[in-house]
Amino acid sequence: MRSVSIDKLVQDLGLEVIYKPKNSVSEITRNEINRLGLQIAGFFKYFGYKRIQIIGNAEWHFLQGMEKDIRARRIDSIFQYPIPAVVLTRNLEVFDEILMAAEKYDKNVLRTDMVTTKFTNRLVNYLDEALAPQITMHGVLVEVYGMGILLTGESGVGKSETALELVKRGHRLVADDAVQVKKVGEDLLIGESPDLIRYFLEIRGLGILDIERLYGTGAVKKWEAIDLVVQLEDWDPKKEYDRLGLDDEYIDILGKKVPKLTMPVRPGRNVAMILEVATRNTRQKQFGYNAAMELDRRMKEEYEKKKQAENRQGQY
């Protein structure tokens, strides 16, 4: 299970540390949050205590309106649970009872000056990405006409050379050789390069190229959603390749089905140009138009017309 430390959360979101545990290190493992209104009211059934706990303006004024001893008991009850942290928004004042409970149970207390809604949106988006399931795939990721194309295949088949040609044609490189793929939310796959090799491209016989330096910042992109996987393979004259495109092929990546094409490669074949066309064709399919199905429909329609004409002639 992936996790993110409280220290990294504080650094990345610019949070103020009010109290930091002396004897424990907290890790966040859930990308959901919990606003403490129900728990402040005394309802602890279904308490999502493994989440980041939020005290916003409404919760703070609810606490302020309580008698001091009741407030102390409710806060103590909350901090008894193994919560990763409590965050106060809007630079709200920290009640003495919160500090006492934090010291007693050794829990994180943080604060931000952001309003509650904006902070919770930012926090959830941050946790979605930080805790997303992740794998590393061998391949090259490029952006072509706004779509993320993941090129896969055996070493030496021409993935990097194809990516270089696409960059020359105005498209953008995201990652070469190693592509880190994250599943963000239910069905979004994000691919990016490891920091160490970001924007570098290896061309056999030439060496390592810095694409950003050679072609400018417009030729590279930090990350891109993966919309299509294209497997490049050496042309096999004995193999039957798809010539119509009626049967869609998919590949499973982190539980999401991604459209896949198998593209044979041989000398003289302009793979970069074919990839551009494949990208446009995939976009058309997403919008509901399939050229192969349209041709199939026309052929069936023409066949039915001829059959009906033959039947009419047979009646005379």
C-alpha cells in the first residue's frame, strides 16, 4: 500500500506545524478526508479515523460554543483514535484542548490559511496523485495531437527513433525507456518520466539526446494521460495483421482497459506518419465514428440492394 508522510504533506502544501509528535511517525494511506462535525457532536459510528481530519469555520464555531469541559471531552475522544493529523483551516485559533490532546496522544496538528473548500479540494487532488497505484513500464510516451500514445515493443524495434521523428513533426516527448504510470481516480492513467532521465532520449549509434535542449520546451511535456498503446514489432510475413480494424484490442493497465494497436515495422514504412493517422482515427472512434464499421455497413447495404434486385428479376 502506498503512503505519504506528514512531513512531505507539510512541505508540498505549505502547512504550518502546530504540534509534531515526539515519538511517532505518521503516514497517510487514505486519499479521503473527514470533517469533524459529527464527531464534535458526539457521533463516532462510521468515524473515518484513518483520514486527515479537518476543522473548518463551522466546526470551529461549534467547538467555541460548547462549555469548556464538554469541548475537552469531545476533543479527547477524537484524539484517542489513530488519526494521522488534524488540520485547521483559515488560520483559525487552536484551542488549548486541542494542544493538550495532541501532546497527550502524540498526534499531528497542522494549520493552513486557505479557506476550507479550496484546501480540501487541493488536499484530495494531492492525495489522489500521491497515493495512486503505480507501475513502471518499458516504452516511450509521446503526446500526439493532444493524446497520450504509449509505444511498446522489444528493444531495438524503433520506439525512440519513432518518438524523435514525432518530435520533429511538432509533437511532444514525455518519457523514454521507463514510463511511470499512475492510476488517478477511477479511470485516469497518467504517465511520466523518472526525474533522473526526464526529457532524455537514447538513439542507438548516436547516444543520449536532451530533447528539451535540442528542440525547446515546446517539444517536451512532464506528464500525459495514456489514451492509446501501440505495440511495435518487426514485420512477420507469416503473421496475419489486422487490415480492417473491425475488432478492437485492449490492454489492461492497473485495472483499466486501454485501446491497443499492433503495428508491424519494416524498412521504408513511415511509422511516425501512421501513428499520427492512428491518433486521429482513435479520436474519431471516441466521438462515435468508426471508418471500418461504416465501410462494413455500406457493403452490407449494397449487398442487400443487389439481392433485392435479383429477387425482383426472378419474379418476372
